[in-house]
Amino acid sequence: MQRAIEKIEGPCVILAGAGTGKTHTIVEKIKYLIEKKIYPSERIVCITFSNEAANNLLSRVRRALEFGKGKEPIIRTFHGFSADLLRKYGEKIGIGEDFKVLDPDQAKVILHSNFQVAPYYCHKYISEIGTAKDLGVGIEILEEYLEGREKDFSGVVLEKRLESLQFELQTLHLKSETKGKKEIMSKIKEISFILNLKKFVQAWKGYEKLKVKKNFQDYSDLNMNALKLLRENPE
């Protein structure tokens, strides 16, 4: 662990199980950076996943070191740190400091109450929107993909075609020829996928427009926009 504590340039990864001293190592690294005057304490940032972990780390750092007013290291969750950055500098990318943060449950309520999305799909959509943003997949990419898939059915009303195929499948047993069952099921699956994706994209677009109107940022927005802020304004 001493090598990790004293390493001051480039990334340093510690892969270890629970109870092996990872948090202790972080605390010691902070002490090392400050006591060796490598960085002042207020220029050190520690980011973790949960409020509990952030509070635990902060209390341990405070026990290990004494800080003057406004001189503590920044110890926050990813979302908390991103929100802090955006409130202070977000105007550089068009985000006002008075934005409201939506947690996932609030976001689901917005989808349900404003766009009549069923509760099951609210959970599914918010999860998928968050995953897409975390992976850098914007709604424009999905729209382009959807447009390409719909071209395969040019001139066809997909909802009516789906109804027709489902009826054909249900009545197939009445016909002497049943060899086309797999093909019908494949088409039903394909059209259902396109229609479900279309509903998802429409809900996502409406959700994004409403957030802009109401000055909301959800958890995925916080991280994505903080990265955008830093990339576009390295200072």
C-alpha cells in the first residue's frame, strides 16, 4: 500500500477485497500529499458512490488531520461533486445555478404523470436513459437507428401490420399449412421491437424537453454535463 500512497503522477488502481485497508490507504495518501506539500488540501478531491461512504471518509480524514476554515479536501459522491461544479460554473454551458436535481424516483413520477407511461415502463425507461447517457449514447443516435429500422417497412402502418400478424398467428391452427409460423413470429418480434423503441424515444424526447422547461437535472445529466463542462472549459 505504501507505493500507492507515495505515487503522485498518473493513475493508480488498487484491486482489493473488503476490509483490506483501501479507505485507510486513501486517508494516508491525502496526509502524504498535504504533509509533503505536493498539493494544498483544498485542491484534493475524493469521489465515491454513496453518501455513507463519503461521510465515513470525511470523518476519518478529519480525525487524521486538522484543517483551517475552507481548507478541507472535497469529499463527495459523484453526483454531489458534479452538482457542485455545475452550480458554480454551469452557466458556461447554459445551465443556471438554480437547477433542481431529480432523483430516479422523481423522474419516474414525471414520466408517469406527464406522459402517461405505465409504472413498469417508467422504471425501465429511466434506467435505460441513465445507462445510455453514461455510455455516451444520445437520443439522436437512437432516432437515427430507429429511422433505419422503419425504412424496412416503408409505407406500412406498423400497428396495423402487427395486429394482422398476431391474428394470423392465432388462427394458424385453422389452416392446413402451418409452415410459416416461425416467420410470422419473427416479424411480430421485429415490429414489436420497433414500436416499443419508438415509444421509448418519444417518452425520452418529451422528458428532456420538460426538464429544460422546468430547469431539472437528473443524476445522469449531472455526470454527463460535468464532464462536458470540464472538456469544454479545462481552466
